[in-house]
Amino acid sequence: MEQLNKLIEHIVNRVNINLREPLVDVGPFVRGLIPRDSFSLYYAFYSITTTHPLKFHFRHSSVGGTYFLGKCEVDHSILYKSDIRGDELKRKGSIVNCNGKDIKLRDDEIISIRDSYLMKTLVHNKSHDPENLETFKIANTVSLNYANIHGTSLEGCFLEPFASLDLSVCHDCAVGAFSYVQAGELSHKRIKPGRVWVKSPGLFEFKYHFPEEILPDYIRMENHRPVGKLIDFFEDKKEDFVPIYSAVQTENTIEAEGAAVSPYAVIKGVCSVDKNVLVAQRSYIDNSKLGPGSNAQENCYIINSTYEGYDVTAHGGKVIYSNLGKNIFVGFNSFVNGKEDARIKIGSNSIVMPHTIIDAQEPLDIPENCIVWGYITKQEDLELHSLSLEEFSSIKGQFQLGDMKFEGLGAKFVDAFRHRIAHILEENGAFYNGTEETKGHAQKTQDISFNILQPYPEGILKGLYPELAINPLEPSDL
Amino acid sequence: MEQLNKLIEHIVNRVNINLREPLVDVGPFVRGLIPRDSFSLYYAFYSITTTHPLKFHFRHSSVGGTYFLGKCEVDHSILYKSDIRGDELKRKGSIVNCNGKDIKLRDDEIISIRDSYLMKTLVHNKSHDPENLETFKIANTVSLNYANIHGTSLEGCFLEPFASLDLSVCHDCAVGAFSYVQAGELSHKRIKPGRVWVKSPGLFEFKYHFPEEILPDYIRMENHRPVGKLIDFFEDKKEDFVPIYSAVQTENTIEAEGAAVSPYAVIKGVCSVDKNVLVAQRSYIDNSKLGPGSNAQENCYIINSTYEGYDVTAHGGKVIYSNLGKNIFVGFNSFVNGKEDARIKIGSNSIVMPHTIIDAQEPLDIPENCIVWGYITKQEDLELHSLSLEEFSSIKGQFQLGDMKFEGLGAKFVDAFRHRIAHILEENGAFYNGTEETKGHAQKTQDISFNILQPYPEGILKGLYPELAINPLEPSDL
């Protein structure tokens, strides 16, 4: 255990050096955060499929409870119950066009995590850093519960719980709880909690801030630990994962053609999935029905709800007592919290922005073809927190509605979302028709096996893992 | 799957080249032996403890269901539900005295398995090859169900089911089913089934042959597959292992001070263990009581029996409806098969030779301080199949009793056994008194974790494992 403590201090020092400006000390957030015995209690998973390039190397790290898929390197780091998903890593020889220049990848892209501490964090690699095409890098970074690192290279960053960094490159930034940032390159910034910020330089900028009297109810830091309704929500459901993680090979209890239901997802009550559905590991489906092509990504909770089809619930999305039409996007970490007597109905083709909280105090009806954001509890709140996609597309220049500010071309903003939703559906295999080209994540992970990795059980190395490397077979051996 | 087939043919060719003399074709024995789906169904285990040097490297191999402990390398091989136990590997810097010369080990000893096919085979590394001190080598070898490779370097060998090679060095040998060979260096030999042969050049030679009309009842090859009562015995109990191997972290259901009960052992009925007991993985204890310091090694079955204490059941020993006094040794693969109405009682300090079959047709009473061998079903059979240790010690020169022939010094033979039993008890921690020096295998494996390794799940590589390496942490990282 002594060595694990030394490693934590090493990471704290590395990260704090990067965060001299903005001045942040990550020490109190990570020291004692994970109960010491938990480091040796949980085991890590490395996925083996026939379609993802294999390469896994870690040394001097603790990786308990973490999933890895694709090419990954981990050095001097603590990853705890995180997901490191490398299914969209770029391949050697592929061409990336950036500012009109074609750049050829000289090696397979690899996720590299160094001197970092990621706690229950999701890393998905669809990377957008044209300067480092072969490495998806996370270094000198601390990221806390349910943070989301999505296609974002990070150096010297601190992410509070439920923070999402999306399609960005960040250097020396501190991002507050429940903030969503998709803003190209950022450095030496401090992002306040509850900020939703989408910026495409030269095209548009969307800004929303959760009211300061509201957010702490859902998530706040108290003595450097996260508390609030969002944390309570997870705590209540933790127990349901226990039996799943106690079995080496668990069985999917539901299935359909072209669908993939992870053996490491919780399936409770009466559930059904239709063709080409993806239910990822660590997602939670209770008494719900997922229509064709729908997906429940990592850390999603779908409870007492129905999805008509081709509905996307992005990482960390929670949908309770809701009925969704077709083609609906529920963004990262959104909390669509209907009640038994206050269901939420969402019409087809609508977009729930990332980090939206819809906490129904009465039945809610969100129309078709609209976009919603912010904090909504009553039907009347929609007036200041939604627009039809048509209205949004017509925005040019500056626009304000309630706490939301927009500047630029609404049509480009809506197009960007539509394009991304289509990409997600395609990548996840929603349109699979039996051909190789239409295969997505759902079909590619139907046949998967897991290497289950455990740490030193006792002594000064307790909780650390031996150095471990997994490589594909040499072609010359075959 | 195609690649796995290619690997099997590769091994067959390598082994057959070695077995030109004696002429053996191992192909029919291994082709189709393991159902093809089983290769991808089971997972392998690499043990991590704080006391065993770590190093694990395999490539181009299938290692389903196999356990590894200590430093091991596996190349181009198929190991299936085997145990590769490196807990007595010699360490760098230690001195081995051979023929009066002190030889210093320049590296840690490592188990190296190449171009071999081991099926349900136990490998224990207490090696005795002074010519290759740093490598415990198994190459170009096929070994079948429940064979026992014990401290024996092998090149180009074929072991039939239940064959034991003990403390020897063998080159290009074929060893028949249920043969026990402890005979120094052997090359280009064919050992017939049911031969028990213990030879210490210049000191003694013990020889016994099972009657040809008896052995096939217990084990014989039919169409290159093993059949008989010994195989049936295992088949009946296979089901009991299923729940154990379906859980990542199973719980020991019985425990005692200084004792280690593997979570991968079957414990059924009412069982108890006393202090410093070792129950190894893949052993099976049903409705039995193990007194202090006793051990049940890998593939042991102890059913409806009691052990007073410091009793050793060597690898593959089976003891049913028996009552053992103190300090009793039941050798490799012995079948001490009492019945509910025909119990077997064994007096203290007695030795059941390796590969003894005691299949009681009436209650049997084996006295204290004696040695038994061969095939025994009735009390009167003891006359030709046992001697008191005192009588045995007094043998000088040639001696014959029934089918047993002995030549040399009986006292040396008895001493060698006594010495070995003491060594086994000590190594397994039977005399542990809380001090570091008295720790043995039981205490050293109380804190153990397992890396659980799975193969490619589908496609042409199905059943093969990616290349995998585990190494200890670099001291400079700590």
C-alpha cells in the first residue's frame, strides 16, 4: 500500500505543477477519495475482439475496475472503475484532412495515459487533435466521478464530477462539476460548474449557465467530495452491479438480431431490445423497451421508459419514466427524470442538449423536431429552454433566450448536431443490414472476451498491478 | 480456429521428429482430443502473490483453463486445464552443489514450455537437472490427462494418461499410462503402462508392474482415447467444479490459522481443516476432515475420509472412505478407494507408494510404519504388497516379493522417502509457527490474486491467445 500512496502523491505533484495558473490543488480531491482496500478489491478488464487492434501496456499503475478496448498504454497512473474505449482509434495508413492538407498516419493511434488519476471517468477516443494523430494523450490530469473525456487530448487538467470535455484539446484547465465544454483548443482556463459551452470558431457559440441556486442540489463539492441528487442516483443503484461483476462469464438475458447487450450491463425488470441495439457495459436498463437501432452507452440509465427506435442516449445519460419517439438524441450526462405520475414524452427527431436536467414535477410533453437545454421542471419551462429546430436554424448573429446565449449561424449548429447523431448511430451499428460496411460497435463487440487483471493482493505493492503487456500474435507465427 | 489447427499439426510434427526412436506417432492422440469450442470457452489463470517472482510471457499459444505460478514462458504450445506451478523455482544467486561442485545461478530459474501439448497435466518445478539450472524446460512434448511432470525436464517425450515423471531428465521417451518413473536420466526409452520404477543409480532400484489383466480395468487407451475406472472417477465429479470456475472471486468456505484453501478447490459436504493445512486448486474435498499440517495437492480427491495430521496426499492422489493416522504419505496418482462398507484404515507413518491402487472389497487395515505398493483389494493382498519400514530398511542386495523387485540398500530407499515427505511438509508450510522461515506454500498463497486470461473469441484466431507478458514493477519506478 505504501507504494500506492507514493504514486498518488507523485500524480498530485505532476498535476499541480500544470495547474499553477489557474491555481488549483488537486491533492485534497484525490487523497483518500478511494477507500484503500478498494484498490485491491476490483479487477480490470481488457477486451479482446477480432476487429479491434490489440495492444495494451501498463506499468506502475493501478487500474481496478477499469475497461480497456483497443490500443492503450498506461504509465504511473491510477484509473479506477473507468472506461477507456479505443474503438474509433485511427489506423496506420489512414488519411486525415486538416485545413486542406492530407496527413497520413504513420502508426496506429494509441491511447496514452500518463501520470494521471481518473476516477469513474469515461474516455472515448474519437480524437480531434490534428497535431498528434498517432497518440490520444491524457497526461498530468485528474478527473473525478463520471467525468467524460470524449475525443479530447488533455495535459495538466482537472475535471470535477460530471464534467464533459468533448472534441477539444485542453492544456492546464480546471473544469467545474457538470460543465460541458466543446470548444476547440483551450489553455489555462477555469470553467465554472454548470456551464454548457459549445463553440465552433467562426461558425457559432452556444452558452448556458445553470442557475447558481439550482445546480448544488444536483451536484456540488463538499469538503472536496461530490454530493447531491446525481450522486445519490448512482449510489442507489450500485448494488445491482455486484452480481454482474462477480461472474467471469455472465449471460445476456435479452438479445436480438444485430444487437449487442454487454454482459456487464444491468438488465432488470421486463426489458426488450430490438435489432441493432447497443447496450454498453456499465449501462443500466430497468423495465424498458429499446426500439431498433437505439443505443444505451456507458453509464446510461434507462428506467421505466420506451424508445421507438434509433434513439441515442449518450454517455452518462439518464432517462426515467419517459417515452421517446424516433431519432432522439439525449446528450452526455443529461438527467431526464420523469416520475410515475409525471412522465416525460419526447417527440421524434428532438435533441436534448448535453447536460440538460429535466426533473419533471408534472407530466411533460416535448414536441417533435425541437432542441431543449438547461433546467426544466414544468411544461412552461420549455418556453425559455427550447426552440424548434426550424427556429434555431434560422438564427443568424446574436440571440438570447432565458439564460442561453447564442451567436453565429443556428443552421450550422443544428447541422453539426444532426451530423453527429447520424455518425453515432452509424458507428454503433444502428443501420446494420448484414453487410460488412454497415457493421458498427454493436456488431463488432458481439464476440468479445475479457482478460481480467488483478493487482498485488498484499504487502507494500498492494493495489498496484504488475507490469503487463498484451500484443497481437506475430503474423510470422501464423 | 484454422490457426489453432495449424498449431496442433506443428506440435505433432515437432514431437514425432523426436520420437523416431521409439517410434510413436502422437497425432491420433491429440487431434480432436479437446473439443474445438473448449479452447475458447475456458480462461487461464496467472497467480500474483507477494512472495513468488513474477514473469509470464506467452505467445502463439492456447492456455485455456491453465494455472501459472512463478516465472513461466510458453511459446507455440497448447496447455489445456493444466497446472504450471513454479513455487520452487531456484533464485538468482543461489548455489547448487552437484558432484561436489558449487554452481551459482546467474538468473532466476524459469519454466519454459515450447512446441508442446499438455492436457490436464500437472507441472511442478522442483527441478533436478544440474546442466540447465536457470531453465526448467519442456519442449517438443505431448502429455495427456492427469500426467504428472514433477521436477523433470523433458524434450521430445510422450506421456500417456496418469503417467508420472518424477525428478528425472528425459529425452525422446514414451511413457505408458499410469507409469511412475523416477530414474535419473533417460533417453530413447519406451516405458510400458503400469510400471512403477524408482531408481537411484548406485543405491537402489525398485520395480513393480501392474498385472496386465488388471490395469486396463482402471486405465487403457481405446482408439487413442483414455477409458477405465480412473477416467470415470473424474468424469463423475467434473460438474462440481463448474460453479467455482464461473466466479471471479470465490470464497473459501473453510479456514484455519496458517491454512490455505484455494478458492478453486471443491469443498462439499461437512469438511474441516486444521492449522497449516494446504488445499490446492483443483483439489476436491468432500465430507472429510484434514488434521493439522495435512495437505491436499492439485488434482487430489479426499472423500468421506479423516486425516489425523501431517498427512501428505501428493498430486493426483485419491483417498475415499479412509481413515489415516499421522504422517502418512499417499503418493502421486494413488487410488485409495475404500467403500462405505469397506473402509481403509492406514496406521501412522506409513507410506503408500506412488501409483498404488487399493480398491477395497472388504475393510482393510494397513499397519503403522509400513510401505505398500501395487494392487490391493483384500487384507491378504498386503502380504505380497507391503513390508514394515523396518523390514524394508534391512534389505541389502536383491529382493523379490510378488511382482515387486528391489535391488540395493533398502535403508537408503526408506530414507529417501522419509526425507522427501519431510521436505514436502516443510515446503507446504505444515510446520509454520508464525516465523518467516517456517512459511511454506500454504502461507505464501494465502494472499493471492489471479489474472484471468481469455483467448480470441471468434475468427481464424479463435482459441489462441494474444501475446501476453507480465513483469514485476521496475524497482526504479517505486
